Amino acid sequence: MSAITARPVSKSVSEAQAYCSRPIKVLLYSTDFLPLVGGVQQAVAQLAQGLVIRGNQATVVTKTPAGTFNDRDLAYNVVREPGFRDLWRLMGEADVVHLAGPSFIPLIVGLLQRKTIVIEHHGYQAMCPNGLLLYAPRQTACPGHFLAGQYGECVRCVAKAGGWMSGVWQLPIMFPRRWMCRRVAANAAISRHVERRLQLPHSHTVYYGVPDLRNEPISFGSSSPGPFCFGFVGRLVEEKGLGVLLEAASQVRKRGCDFRLKFIGDGPERARLEELVLQNGLSSQVIFMGSLSGEAFSRATADIAAVIVPSIMEETAGLAAIEQMMRGRLVIASDIGGLGEVVGETGLKFSAGNAEELASCMQRVLDQPGIVNEIGARARQRSLGLFSEPRFIEEHLDLYREVLS
């Protein structure tokens, strides 16, 4: 492997200038893509669309089958489940290979072809075998066992979820993956927190971009009729800290407060959460809406005045929080990882896993409902400055031009 290098072939000044003026051919590789729903899929689709609108060429390559999804409705080309020869050819034709995560085979192919590679790190796969930086045996944020050389802890962590064979198999893969990540043209992190955690060379931070969502119909605010409505939007999984949220809701209910709490999303934790609702006497307060999209999502979230993001893992960015900030909603979030970074001072924050602190934040909003619009307006201004869709596209184009020249 010592012969593999990711540094671009040297170009003359005139060639470098030409790259800045002509359209750029970008291959976007994402293991998961539409019609699957998620932050990575959304970001790749936005980027491909934005590149084409600005006169560049974009091709998305993915392992995800189309199913009933019609790729002809997209403005860019999508190649699904390519064979090795097709992958080699497609990458060879691109000016820039953009990987949505350090995918092993595409990394090897790109480096062998001496392509200009940009890896966008949506997770921690370059420094953590499970990619979450969550220590599974205790369900706590990992201090960074792999980079510290504590490989036995990594095996124990992965084995907790997938068994010992999984742990033994996933650990060795980490060494060549990280070696390759150190040899690409650029490592793009989706928050400064991720950039600091990964400790990789040629690093840049490019925040997520979301459309301007303020035109959606909303009815939240201090004058909204009915009980105050909190909400959670996302996957119902253990690392999202939803047990902490229900414990906080139970504390607020015991104080005699009237409120509602909506869970919008689905996942493996739903049955356990529904049982916790019954045990804590929260059936009158908590509503599980399931997975929603489009108009159904807009209707269900219209009366949510404050969105709670109680993650116990180090979120890389917190896309759900960014979207609600763009809508002008108050966000109550655990102060951990990239989540605390994107919320900044335009939301209410509490220590991750601390139900009592979260309950205090909820109580504050119930006692002072005017802060919903006050803080929500500041959150929207922050989103327009840091997380706009046009900025997201332009910063990627600037990065491509930089690594090509």
C-alpha cells in the first residue's frame, strides 16, 4: 500500500486556473441514498442538485436500490449498485471524488487512480469502529479509545451490539481506513467538533445547509390555544436519550404542569418508550405519531413550540435541530458534541443525560412562554447565516476548486 497516494498530480498555473473556470465533474459516492431517509442522503441530494444548478456535473453512485423511486425526476445522474468495473470507470472520469463517509472500496479505488478525493465525515467511522463514538457497554460518550490505543475497549464496545466476532472483525478494518483518510486531498467535517475529534490532516468544516423553511404553516407561540406542546423529531433509538426525556416529562407533570409531548419518528425503542409512558402515568401527555413526511409532517409539527433533542451520544451536527432553528422554533438540546455547537447561544441547553436539568428547561419555557418567539427568532437568524443551503453548496465548490488547484 505504500505506493498509493492521494496528492493530486502536479498542475501548471494555467491548468489550475482552468479548473477554477470550467465546470467540475463530481462523483458523489454515498452507500445509502434516496429513497432512504436520513441526514446523509439529504445532504448528498442537496449537494448534487446545487452543483448541477450552478453548471457543474454531478453523478451519485450508491449501493441503495431504487425500488419504486424514479431517478428520472432528479436533475443529476444516479448509478445504483455498480459493479467494480463500472465504479472504476465512473471514478476515473471524475475531476473530484466526494465520499459521504470513508467507504472502504471507493477509497482504495480512488487512491489507486490518484484521484482528488474529498471525504465528508458525517460520522466518526475514521476513529471509531461503531461510527457513533458511543461506548455501548455503558451507553456513554466514548473518550476516544481507538485513538488512545485502547483496542480491547473497542472490541468490547462493538461486541455489545454485534457479538465478539463482529468486534474482532471491525477493529482491524480501522487501521487501513484511517491510513487512507490521512492521504486524501481533503477531509470535510460537518462541524468543528467533528474536525477536532477526528484529528485528520487537510481538514475543513462545512456545516449542513437546509432550505428556508419559514414559509411552512405554523401555529406555535405564546398565544397558541391549548396546552403547550413540546416535540421530538427523529429516530427512536437508545442513543437519542429518549428515556431521559420521558423522565424529565414525568418530573414536570408531577409539578402540576399541563403540556403535551409529541414523538415524531419511529424505531426499535418505540415499544420500550410506550411502556415507560404507561409506567410514569404520562398517557395523557405523550403522543407517538410515527414516521411522517410532507404535508402530514407539517401538520403534525405545526403546534410544536419547542423541539427537544436529548441525545446522549456526541451528535456530529444535529440536523434535526438545525431544521427547527431555521423554522424559528425554540430548541432545547443536550450540550454535547456538534449538537451543542450548532445550537450555540440561540437555544436552551442541558447536560447530556441529566433529566433534572432538562425538566428545568421545560419548566422555564412553561413559566415564560414569551421566550419561544424571542429565542426562536434568534435561532432563525443564526440558521440563515450559518446553515443556509446556498452557503452549503458554495463552500463545497470552493473546497473542490482549492483541492484541484
